[in-house]
Amino acid sequence: MSRYKPYPAYKDSGVEWIGEVPEHWAVRSVKYLYNARLGKMVQPLPKSEKDVLVPYHRAQTVQWECIKYDQVESMWANPTEIDTYSLEDGDLLICEGGDVCRAAMFNRVERETVIFQNSIHRVRPVGGNHPEWLLRLMQHVRSSGWIDVLCNKNTIVHFTSDKLASLECPNPPCSEQSEILSALGRETAHIDALIAKKTRFIGLLKEKRQALISHAVTKGLNPNVKMKDSGVEWIGEVPEHWEVKRLKHLLEEPLQYGANESGDASIEDGPRYIRITDLNEAGELRHDSVKRLSPFVAQPYMLRDGDVLFARSGATVGKTYCYRSEHGPACFAGYLIRARLNRRKINPDFLILAVQSHYYWAYILKTAIQATIENVSAERYGDFPVAMPNCKEQNTIIAVLSSILARIDTLTEKTQRSINLLKERRSAFITAAVTGQIDLRESI
């Protein structure tokens, strides 16, 4: 933003979260600049013979700067309601509940009539003001944290009609709004393109990472080794001297379910209670919501170094975590399954590599589909086939992959940091534009 200059003169806006604005700008409540109304309460059944099914938008379909047209549902409404709540090209939709103040411009994709639910404000401009100006202001209100003050974050958050109507809005002349919005559009489009490019790069890195792992844990590191059929569809051929064993045959103890307890953050002398929600997508332990169990209750569920936990239910099915003793004493919850490995047969780090492979996820997907609900039992995890070299070769594969994967992970993290910085730059640019910190009139 260093290439942009400030306006020649400023004045106090009189509004805490806005600060100073250009001297010729006005500051007015939204109700004087836009017409806003909440939508229709969802009607699942007809009330009269005049009612018809009509598609409607709700908070879930309104994302920042885009609308999910493929997730539209339908409700019953009469002709008067359809007329009242119909959407037109150029309407601004703002979420009243859920992710409050999230906003997007509506553009009709199909010619059929669409209405909106009462979790959304429909906003139309008055006196030539641009609805997109209010969209950009919503982004600033959200990124600055001011929405939490407006909506009292300590209660159930709603961006009510009164709160929206009374929101003070920096209001440059309409022609200047157009200039600023044009400059904003170009700058954010440029940033978005960079973010998309870097996001695709991270996707390619993840694919490469999984491909390297999958090859190493099914084919080994020697490209000239003699191969044989593994007898398992997802694994294919393996080195001739490898074996394929079910997980249940690699254990020191049978697979075990965790404790059916809620845990308590106030317990000070008990071990950490690891739950499904404590595990992130990378198989790492979160530290933002630690629960504990009393030592007596936790005793049968205590973890040892190298124990592997498998998530068995819901959207987390297949997620894994390898416990390390340096993290401190820990036990585990009932929606997790513990595998205590026979270390003479398999290195826990080799199993963790195996469960990051393509063939592991092919097994989990088929197993979950076969179940009546998305649930993988201890029995099904026990039947997971593992392609097995001897322990010496396992250690070699672990050492070689660790070095390669560390470089990929470092590059992924570096790229993600640059994406985060671009998002911060985007947000800062929008804030500077809608509050008049920079003059964009000469940038078009």
C-alpha cells in the first residue's frame, strides 16, 4: 500500500472504530443509505392452496464475496411473500446469524425466482450508493473485531435489523465510491490470484508427499528389488521378501476402546484426556482445550510411548495419532481406539507412515461405506493390512523419508505463511480504502 497517498485533509468521524475520515466524506447510519430487510421464516409445509415451493438462500449459502448456488433448498410461500422476498441482481446479502455480517452480492444464475430466509438481510441502496461499498465495510467491521462489540460476543450472536440500521458508515460521494471499488476490485483480484496459485502449490506438495509415502511403504526404496503380488487390491505388488500382515497380528495387546468420560479441565493431578477433538488433520495434538481425568479413572486407559490412536466415528474416521511420552502422562477417550504395537515386529513410525498412504485411505473409505453409519470398529482396524519389511528395513525407510518429508513440510509451511500474509494484506487494503486512509481516486 506504500504507493498510495493519504487524502489532503481529514476530520474526526466521531465514531470510535472508524477514526478520522477524509474531510469531504460524510458519516451516516446505514438506515439512511440503504434499505434492508430480513427474509421469511422457513415454512416446511404449505398453509394454503396458493402456496408453492420456492428456492431460498440462507446463511449457509452466503459466503464472503460469493454465494453457493448449488446448496439452495426450498420452502413453501404464497405469491405475496414471493413478491416481498424475491431477490434481484445486485442485492447485497448479509448474514444475521451464524457467521454474522458475512456478505456477498447476489447475481441470478438461473432465471427462476429465489427468496431468502430470515437469517439474512437483503440490502438495496438509496440515492445512488453502491451496495458493494457496504460489503467492503462489512469486511472491515469483521476484520477489525468491531462486530464482536456490536453483537456482544458473550451471548448468542445476532446482527439484528436494529444493529445493522444504526451502524455508522463512512460515506464518500457516489462517484468516488465507484472509483474506490474499482481499485479495490483490481487489487483484491491480484491478491486472490496469488493466493489461489500458492494454494494449488500446497495441494501439489501434499499429493507428492502422500505419493512418496505410499510408494515407500508398499514398494520400498530399492527400484531393482524383485516383486510379488501382495494379494491386497489397494497395495498391489510388494518386494518379494516383504510380508503382508493384519494390524491385529502386530500388537502386544488387543485393540482397546477408550474411557467413556467427559473429562474435566479443573483436575490438576490427573493425566491429559485425549479426545477426537484434540487431534488436528496432521495427526498432531491440539493444546487449546485440555481436559484431564482423575488418576484412578484413567488408569486402565493410560498410554505408553509409541501407542497409536485411531478415530472410529463420524467425520474424523481414519484420523490417527502416535503418542509420545515427552508430551506427559495421557489417557484416551471412547471414540478412539488404542493400538499397542509389538515393537519387535513393527516400528510405530512405520505404521504412522502406512496410515498416511493412499492404500490406507482406500481401506478406510471402503470400510466406512460398508458400515451402517460412518464408524470403523476395532475389528475393522484390526483387519487393516500392513505391507511389512523387517525392522531394519523399516528403520531405513523411516530415516530416508523423514529427511525428504521434512523438506516438503518446511516448504508447505513457508507457502502457507505467505498465504496468511497475503490475506492480511488484502484485509488491510480493504480497511484502508473504506475508512479513507489511502486515496484511490487517481489509481484507476
